[in-house]
Amino acid sequence: MKIMEISIKDLQADMQLAITDFAREFGIRIADTGAEIVCREADELTAEYNGKTLTIGTRGGKGFFRALSLSANMPKYKPFFLREQYGLRDLGLMTDCSRNAVPTLETVKKLIRYMAALGYTTLQLYTEDLFEVEGEPFFGYLRGRYSQDDLRALDDYAARFGIEMIPCVQTLAHFTAPTRWDKFNEGKHDINDILLVGEEKTYAFIEKIFAAMRACFRSKNIHIGMDEAHMLGLGKYLDKHGYCNRFDILCRHLERVAALAEKYDFTPMMWSDMFFRLAFGGKYYVNGGSVPKEVREKVPKNVKLVYWDYYSTEEEHYDDMFRAHKEFTAPTVFAGGFWKWRSFTPHNGFSLIATQAAINSAKRYAVDDAFFTMWGDNGAECPLFSVLPNIVSAAENVYGHGDDETWVRNRFKQTVGLTWENFMLLDLPDVLEGNLRDLKNPCKYLLYNDCLMGIYDCTVQAKDGKQYAQYAECLQKFAKHKKWGYMFASAAALCRVLALKANLGNRTHDAYKAGDTKALGDIAENEYGELLRLVRKFYTRFRTAWLIENKPQGFEVQDIRLGGLYGRIESCRKTLRDYLDGKTDRVAELDEPRIDLSGGKEFSHKHCEVNYWRTLFTGGVL
């Protein structure tokens, strides 16, 4: 039996509200006769139960709900004492809200509850233009932006759980969406998605951003981005000022932005790669390199540097980069990645290894703060909660259990409600050759691979369809799970599509080239018809999964993509019918010689990763 009864009658109102939501999420029973909760200050995270009172010790409240979660799984009525070390001062998550999938308020609150149960302390919503700014109606227009009331409500909710919500904005580039509107651009647009540096209208706009963030968040921290402004100074700035040293342009801009942050009582953090790229000829990741002093001195005194790294699985690599960052006087914050941005499916297997290596190195180099990103590149098809194995594993590593696989998997089952092994099945749609540690994404490029053009048919083997059929059966077993079934149902439906479609292009091509009209007729009538039915079913499951987590804005992109896929399959079927009925004497797409993408080398799923929809199905221009 477990301690499922706690008393909250003597706690403050905000804590009562938080624990009530927490208990509902994790099945903890609240009763006046339950264990009385007492909180105290402690250097370590502790929980002690004497049969009547549950005493939780925290450092400034951090980890309280983790201690409560751990306590709820201890034997009922039996005294216990738990102790854990704080591996980092702050452990956080950053979730992408700017690639069409905007989490609903309830989704963010649910994420906050899970973060609290695991001991996370910070949350960043990556919002390029997804928030309300006074006087800027085109900022986040038609994109599902959060109102200032929304953000204040989330900040209040997070604070109840001891989680600091850190505003996360951009102050230079990544304004891709709003720069399409001429009214937004007036007087502050340089080129592409980049603001016009040096113009007062630009700084008036950035000040509006800081004012909006200060009105919404209690945090003293803010993430200002400042990354990937590759064309800085080469648009209107070039027309006005001629060519200038682009690093100097950026540094002057950074000084202005840092001063504005200070005006609104913010301590800014920014991605650190620009300083490394200057020192090492455009490279970020270096082995044994040292950033020159004159470059390090360009960092304003009130700015923290965020070292981001999502790719390496070797601790030595992280050691080198942490060592180089320690040479700066600016504090270092680490940002890792929970891979959910390549496909409809997560890459938990790879992320687990990279995260373990990064955390181990961060502890050695006494890094205080770390957070882990959950990007949504190219449409954010992958569900937010699909990376729960990494969310759980990273926290358990930070709190000292990284080497105890049994502990991690037990915590996962207790917190999430499914076994680790079952939840990891969500990785399967992108595993054909290789293993769960790969970062390939066949389920995306095979879904959109054209049935007649067949750009990626060269990667396919006959066994792939059978593999996907087996995956569909595995995933379908959990499609009715009360909390997480929507993810499994969508993934299973996708695998059913791919079980038929993966090799359909090759089979169509081979039957046509062999002049086997009987086989081609069967493919056109039966298999293409069945494929259309399966695509409709996948669309329904995928849409359901999207709307469980996200606002509807942004799904129109998926409507266009999947609707286009459906229409193209119908068109391919009609093309084959016209040929078989003698209305045409050839299929032009199948007559066109195919070029070997490998250049004569082996080419398969092991060597292919294509994430961007516009390059997946056509050689045409979009």
C-alpha cells in the first residue's frame, strides 16, 4: 500500500490549489485525516515521514513536488527518510511554440505538473512572435499567440509549483512570420527575418517586447535569442551605411538590447555560438580551442551565455566546450535537446545518450543551470509529451540516479503510468535500418515520397512494408491508453500507411517497366484505393493528437500537406487508370530516368535524413 492520503488544510491557499491539481494528475488522495505536510529549509532535498507528519526539506522551495511525488510511492504508515542532492541549481525545459504548434494553456499546465513531480525548476516557452505586444497587431497575427493575460496566468500557475517561467523572445532574427506583413516592417526590417540594427524604431519595438514581458512574468531572467542572423547588415543596413564589420554591428546591437533589458530589471541570456564562430572561422564546436580575450570581452557584463549542443554523445566533447565557456566572465547556461523535431516521431533513443553525456560533463564543470529544448522544426508534427522518457531520465540523472536504470524506469512508470519499454515504442516509426540511437527520419520522407516521381524510392527495401506493419501492431496495443493513447493511435495509423506506401512507388515503377498491365491494374485499383483510406484515417488520428495538445492555428499547414498528399495519390491513381484504359500511351513520370542519389555509393535509410516538406516529394518549385 502507498501513502495516497495527505492533508493540506493547514497550507496556504496557493499551495492548496497546486497540490489539489497535482494530486488529481498523479492519483494522490487528499483527506483531512491524511499525513500533515510540513515544509522546512534544507541544503538537500529531503522527505521524512513519521507515521503522522510528512516533513519536506527544500532549498528555497525547489523540488518540493518532487519530494511529494517520491513520498507518494512509499509504503503507507511505514516511516521513511529520503535524501537527494541538488545536481544543478536550476533544471529547465524549453518548448517551441513558434513552429505552428502552440500548446494550449492546459497543455502547458500539464507540463508544469510533470516538471514539478520530477524536480524541474524553470520553463521557457520559445515564442518568436507568439505573444501580445501593445501597438503591434501583426505580431503573432493568425498564429495562435498568447495574450498577456494568458502568460500571466501561466506564470502564476508555474509559481505555485515552484517553477520559474523565463520569457524567451528574439531581438534580432527569427522574425520570419511577422516580416511578411508590410505594416510590421516599417522602419525596422533589414533583410529576410532580421531587424534593422541601429534604427530607433527597432529599439522602440524591442523595448515594447521587454515591457510586455515584464508585465507578464515575475522572473528576473530573459532569453533574448540573438542567433542565426546570417545576413545581418547585408540588406537595408548595407544600403544606408555601406559594408561594415558584421560582428561589430552585432555587438553594438547587443549592447543596446542588454541596456534595455537592464532598464526592465531583466538579466538577459543569449546563445553563445556567435562568439565562437567569430574566433574559429564560422565553427562553433571546437576541441581544445580558446576564444581570444578581445572576443570574450565583447560580452556585456549583465549577459549570460547559453551553450547549446544537441548532437554529441561523447563527454569529452562537452568537456572541451565547457572548458572554453569557463574562460568567459559571463555565467554559462547549458541547453541540450530532446529530439522531437525531425519527424512525426521522437528520437528518444539518441537524446538519452546525448543528455547523459552532457549532464555528466556539466556536473564536472560546476555548471549551475541547464535546460533542454524541444524544438518543432518544419511544422512540429511530433507531440510534446512524446519525449517523456527524456524528461524523466534527465531529472533522475541530475538528482543522482543516472546510473541506476532500475530506479529511472520505476520512476517513469510511477510518474507516467506506462512502462519505459512500452513508451519507447513511439520511436519505432523512424527505425528501419540501424537502431533507436539513430537520427534518421524515414517515416516522414516515405510518407511524402511521391508514388510516381519516387525521389526516395532508392532508399526502400521490400522488407520495409512488413516492418511497418509490425510496428503498427505494437503501437496499436496502447492506442486506448487514457492519458497517452492519442500519440500511439496516431503513430500506429502512420505505420499502417507506410506498410503499404513505403514500397508502392517501386512496385508501380517495376510493373510499368515490365509491361505487366495486370499487376499495374491491381495496384492502381486496389492498393492505391486502400492507401487513400489509410491516409484519411491517419489524418483523423493525427488531427486528434494535435488538438489534444495544441491550439488549432497552425494545423492548416498540416491540412495543406496531408490534403496535398491525398490529392496527389488520387492524381497518380487517375494517371495509371488513364494509361491502362488507353487514354494515354505512356506514364511520363515513370518513363523519366531516375538518378542515383548516392552517386554510385550505397544509399539507404542509414544515409538519408530529409526534414523539410518542400524537398520531400517534388523536384518542382514551391
